[in-house]
Amino acid sequence: MRYALELALSGIHRSKLLSVLIVLAVATGISAFATMLLIRIGLGGDPAPSISHSLYHVELDLRDDAARSSSARPLPVLSLHDVQEITRLTGVPSVATSSSWLPYRPMGTDRPLGMIAVRGFTSGAHSLLDLKLLSGAFWRSDDDQNGARVAVISRSLSRELFGSESAVGRQIELATRSFAIVGVVEDWNPIPRFHDLRGGAYAESERLYIPLAAWRALPKDYGMGAMSCRDGVLEDPESPSCAWLQLWVQLNDTQALGTFSSALHLYGLAQVDSGRATDVFSRVAPLKEWLAINDVLPDEVSTQLWFAAGVLVICLVNAAGLFLAGFVGRSREIAIRRSLGATRGDIVRQLAVHSAVLGAAGGLVSIPMVLLGFRVVQDLSSAYASHLSIAWWYVALCPLIAAMSALLSASIPLWRASQRFVSLRMGEAP
């Protein structure tokens, strides 16, 4: 193998221009495909790997058939009444949530009034959704039930509002009401934004969290976010006819899932029996299935990935032609080696190492091209790619992937060089 490597390096040195062209062809194809694959991996990954195995989204659509058939999908939100009843009946760990934009400013400062996206949670959200507390505490269930005006903010918002000073104990004004900051959490921005897809699967997550009961107690003219009401009811967060809350539950095994699903279905049938609904649709979907149901991956990403795969194929075909030209130019060398006793296996090994070295070099050249391409896609597709981070483990594999691709590209030229050209030079039967 060492001798084959020396012959490969010698051959590359003798045909610099051809080698450079092969390296550039491989690098171009690998960088195009790797860039879009990185985007695809980032957008299609598990947004919460530590909790996704036990986190489930709850759907209970009580609309009639006509209303349901007019929608692309069942209603993803529940009314406050249904959330409270389902939570009471099942007793499983759960979190109800919604969000809206509210006016805010830190109290005791001359900062002007601004608008901020606020997310309302029921207690226990920090453990169920894996929010990492940095200082202070999250609110308790008593605070949630009593409508305590407390808030938890993210690290980035804490720095933005209070600099290096502690935010715990400070006051913030939300929709004309004063809230006490009781905790600071690490920035929480899962991608995709599984907990509430209505605002966009790849939108930036909220940085300020308050108890749901405290949010409901704010002046009604500030709104409660997106709401779907039926039976002619105007938007009212307290009405059983208005759905606006996402409900997530923690179910640790298949038995718990079966029990909860049955209870949810029976609750839906009870609403039909009571005359509150004429039909019911219920579903309990695990986190990853919920993302698949909603088809969160942008269509253009799949299209661009296929386009990049086409670029890779074209580049490898071009590289195959260059490999063939290079191997033809070395046919005399190959014939001499055969006359000196080298086997066809030795020839194949020599040319394979030659191809792999050029492929690996193309992979190394592709790394900065991949990084540049990744940033360009982020800038051009900021709606869904601006928050993605690079999977460095994949970038590090580029030379290996490129070497394997080059071997694949050179397979036919390599076979012809080891068979046809040797036969022609030495007068052997192929």
C-alpha cells in the first residue's frame, strides 16, 4: 500500500493540471451536495432529543364534518375548558401553551415601550419541555392557579435588558401590568419549533414566559394569540367553543400512551353525547410524528437537495472522464509494470489509491466551500435557515466521502485501464 501511495503521488506530480481539474470537479460536487445536506440535517433533526421519546401532542377536534373537511388538517389547539378537563381526568404531566405579542419595558429604566413575543405556560413547562434554569426559579402550580404576575426570561433577554446585573427580582411591565422576574433560563429555541407550529416551524422562539392564568388576567384588548371559535362565538379565551391552546403530555411507555389515548377518546365521545359536538377527532402524536404530520420541512429544501445531488453526479461524471484520460496517459507505465511482474490486482490498487488521494484532496478543498455555501444559504433563506448551526462532524467527513465518491467515479476508467490497456500493450487476451 505504501508503494501504491508513492506511485499515486508521483503520478499526480507528473500530471498537475489534470489532477487539479479532478480535485476541483470533486470539490464542486461534494460542496454543493454537502451544503444542502447540512441544511436538510439541521431542519429535519430532533429538536428535543432528551425528551422527544416521551413527549406527545394532543389533538381533540370537536368541529363538525363540514368545518373539518374545509381545513387541510385537524385543529391543533384545544379550548381552555378541554385542557382543564383532560388534565384533571388523566392526571399525566402536561403543559398547555400559547403565545402573543405584548407591549413591554423594564420598570425603573428610561427604556421606551416596545413589543415582545410572550409565551404563556402552565406550571411544569420547564421540566416537561426541558428549559434549563440558570438562576432563580420557575413558578409553582400555586402561582399558576392564583394568576401570580411572575415571569421567567431567557439569558439573551436578561443581558439585553439588564446587562451583567442579575434579572431575578427585577420588575417588567407587560400590557400595563407589573410582573416580577423570578428566573432566568438558557435561550430556548428548538428547531423546528415543535411546541407551537402556528407561528412558523423555523421562527425564532419567545424569550419571555409567564403563567397562563396571569396572561388570561391581562386586559382583553391585548388578545390571546391565534384563536379558533365555533358555534358563532366571538373570540373568548374562557369559552369552551374557542380553541387556542397547544397541549403536550409526558407519557413514558406504551401502556401510559394507550391509557391516555383511550381516556381522550372517551372524553371526546362524552362531548358528543352531551350535545356539545356532533363528531370528534382525537389523536395523540409523538413529537417526531407531529412534525411529520405537519410536513414542516420546506419544499424548496428537498428541491435544492435533489438539484445538489444532480450537480454531484455531473461533477463525478466529469471526473470519470478526467480519470479515464489520466489512466490512458499512463497506459505505457501500466504495461511496463505488468511486464515486470505486477499483477492486475497491483494495477487496480495503484490506480485506486491514486483516485482516492485525489478524491480526499477534493474533500479537503470542499470544506471551505461548504462553510461558505452554508452561510450563503442562511442569508438567502433566513426565514428557516438563519438559526441553524453547522454539524461539524459531517463537515469533517467530507474528505472521506469525497474519496469514496472519487473511487466510484473512477471505477469504470480503473477497470478499463487494468484490463483493456494492459491487453493492448502486452498483446494479451483481455
